[in-house]
Amino acid sequence: MAVTLQRRVDYPMIDSAKIAYFPRIYDLSHRFFEEAWSHICGISYPEILEKHDIGFPIVHAETDFMNPLRYGDIITAKIWLSKVGTTSCTWEYRLFNQDTTMVWKSSHVTVCIDMDSLTPLPIPPFLSEGLKACKEEI
């Protein structure tokens, strides 16, 4: 089941055009990514990093900026995984404003890595089970 999370667009995210500066939107998506782990796998991302020495860096991203994000907007993110492989997975993001207008959509491929060697490793079962169950709602 897809995860739904919310955050407000804060003033430091805004540029001189009075809309969210695009790198800040990627930062916002990463904050959603970190928060989603607890909902998807029952474990926080800091715990995955610190206790298990596992990370999931992005190796590929495809993004469409569809409408501007403005200061004070309440963003609802729908997040799910469209593919979970042996060492990588594809995260789908759809961000909507408070008027339910889609403002951003993106697909991010992450690779499971050993944080010490920075080499790929198989996604452990305690994570892959939850990731595989996080599917788009039809």
C-alpha cells in the first residue's frame, strides 16, 4: 500500500521567483523518503544507516515539475515502490498541493549498499518484504 505523508513548504525553500527552488524540492522528497521507511518497513532510516550499516543512495532520477510549489503550500506526497530487485528498488513520488493539484512527479532508483565499503549488497529480507508490499493503490 502506498504511503501518504504531508509537509508544508517553508520560507527557506523559496527563491526570488517566490516559488520553491528545484533543489529544495529534491530535499523535500528525500525528507519524505526518510520518513517513509518507518511506515513501509517498521524501522527508521537512521536505524538502517547506523545499526545495520546499510544505505540506499539514488543512482537514477526522472522528474517532471508540473506546477509551482509556493510558500505555505501543504504538500501531500504519495510514495510507493514500482520495482524491488535484488540490490535496487524504484521509488515513485507524486506530490500534490492542498488543492490536490499534482505539482511534481519523480521516479528514483536507489541501490542497497554497505555503508563501510559503499558497494552494492542484496536488500535484506527484513527490508525487502516491506518494500515489496508498498505498491501503488489502483
